[in-house]
Amino acid sequence: MSTTRMLLVRHGDSHSKSDGVYAGPRACRGLTDLGRRQVLRLRERLTATGFKPDAVYSSTIHRAAQTAGILADAYSPLTPARECGLCGFHLDDSLDGLSWDRIREEFRHRDESGRPDGGVFVPFEEGNESWAELVARVGRTLTTLATRHAGGTVLAVMHKESLEASLIAFGALPLYRDFDVEIGRASITEWVTDDDPAAPRDLDRGLGLPVRWRLMRLNDTAHLENIS
């Protein structure tokens, strides 16, 4: 089996950060000028090294899709495909566009009322996703893409939390860990495996055979040096 390569990229700097809002499918205003410059720098770096993906994917959120489009311009006729499984937290539609301060205040109000305060397995609010649910969704999507392009190279544009989920899906870290991980905007995280991502299932146990992934890069932002 030849090597399967998954190059995971966080989207560039976006208006949602400066706006201080949860920017989902409706409210996302895409990349800032800085964000576009970050992604162009990344594209220059990738093409200079001879990198060429077999497929390009992004989440369905505008800032990620815009990032993927800028990167994919270097690999015509490849066009990015949108995968909802690569999104960050799925929150209730009613929160889309609200400030994080307003959302946190709502969470605090619900906490004081005696409702579950959320965490690894329980969402903070009905209609939202728990961390465990996000990890399962992202892990399933990444595994599907690796299987679909076994022996090839996938470029996928994602979000901070969905990139963190790859550490669990491919690296077998626990759902809850005692340290934080920095995932910068327009950064590179790279996973490779020489195993077959589409290996047959163990029918007796109902489990997939283990695939051994190697983490080649994490939060690689060398291309963003001195950018402003």
C-alpha cells in the first residue's frame, strides 16, 4: 500500500474573530484582507515545494470554503468539495450571528437554573453539539476522505476544533486531555499513513482494523513569518 497523506489547514484570519460573533452558515463574512494574504502565502509555499493534492475539501462555512478556493486555484481543474463533517461545533441556528458574550451569558443563565452545564459528552444547550459528538463526526469524515483517496493526497480546510479532533481520530489521544493545543490560522497539520485506510473490518468484533498514522507537522506557520 502506498502512502496516504492528509494535509489539514485551518482557514485564514476571518471577520468572525474581529466581529466577536459565532459565525455559522448564515453570519460568516469570510476572510479579512489579512486572512487572504495568509492563504496566499500558504499557497506560494505549497506550490514552491511541489505539493499537489488529489482532492481539495473544506467545511461548508464561508471562511473555510474561501480559503480552500484560494488554495485550489493553484491546482486547476481541481475544485473544492464542501463537507459538513469538517465544520467546527454545530450550534443551534438561533445562535448564528450572536456575539460570544451573549452566548456565554445565556449559558451562564442556564447553568444557574440547574440545567446540565455541558462538557465532553453533554452539550451546553439543546440543539448544540457536545465535544464527543464533534470528534465522532470529524473522525468519521476524515476517515472517509482518507479511504476515498487511499494512496493519494488530500488537502482539507477546517476549523480549530475540528483540527484538534484529528489528534483523537488519527492520534488516538483521549477525548479529554490535560493540555491545550495551538492551531494558528492558515497553519498546516499533516498526517500520513502507510497502512490501508480502507482495510477490511474485523467482522467478529465489529471494529475497524487499527491504522497507524504519523503526525508529520502540527501548527506549522513558517510561511506566515513577518506577515502583517
